[in-house]
Amino acid sequence: MKKKIIIGIIGEQAGGKGAAADFIRKHYGGQRLTVSSILRRTLDSLHLDATRDNLINLALVLKKGFDKSVLMRAMLIEVENEDSDLIIVDGLRMPGDPDIFREAYENSFILIYVTADQRIRYERSVNRGEKVGESDAAFEEFAANENQETERLISEVGKTADYTIINNGTAEELEEKILEIMKKI
């Protein structure tokens, strides 16, 4: 296996995971892979919308029907098939998810937890409208989504991260924090 640096990014919805990955790529190159891309391709094949509920339901069905690490094993294969020496894996969220990468890449795997206050994340979610129905969601619906099985343990897994970023500020502040971390890697 070719020596790669794998940066796992974990965080709640609209916390800044994608922006953090984009800043890493902007300054250091590399390839960004998302767990949701596996789910989106599957939903697309089934001619179903990639709503938050559909993404969550599909992930739960796959984990129940196969095993809890089925998506991470698929992601590990995608990582191994990439030519880039720097891979950003976005979408780790459950206990055990980072372990597959830690076992395969040992010290070449770095986990970054990107989080922000819930109200800030809600406003970002509404403004970006990344997933179907996201821009129309009420705060209560957004908060309820965080109690879904795939979401509620993110902060616990985040406690195992090598680095934590509180992303309550501007994009420029997030970029600065990412650059500080990358200098240490």
C-alpha cells in the first residue's frame, strides 16, 4: 500500500466539514471523498431523492443488513484506489468509523472534529440548501435531525479527534485554523 496521509473530518450537520476539506485542498491539494457520495450514488440508482432522511435511512439499512462498518470498508477501498497522497475523508460519524482508517494507516491518519453552535449550524444549513428540503426546515426539525441514530454520537466520536475546531466564526477564521493544524501534520 502506497504511503498516504488520510485526514478524517467529523462534525455535525452544517458545522463546516466541507469548508474545512475545501481549505485543505486549496492549500495542499489532495482528494476529498465523502461517505455520502456512496449513499447518493445508491439513491440515484434507485431513483430516489438525496434528502437527509433518505441518506440516513439508507445508511441504517446498509448497516443493519450487512454490518455497522460496511460504509467505512467501502470508503477505505475508495481511499486505497485514489492516486493522491493526501486524502480527506468527510463523513465519519459513528463509534468505530475512525478505527478502520487508524488500523490501515496508523500515524498517517489524522482525525479533525469541526463543530459549531447549533443555532449557527442551523442558519448555515438554511442558507446553503445542500440537501433537498434543507432550506425550508424549521429550527425544531433541524434539532430533531440531530437525534437520529446516525447523528447523535458525532460529538462523542469527536472527542477522540486529534484536533478540534470550534467553527462559530467566519470562513476566513476557519481557514486560519485549518492552516494551523496542517502545519503540525
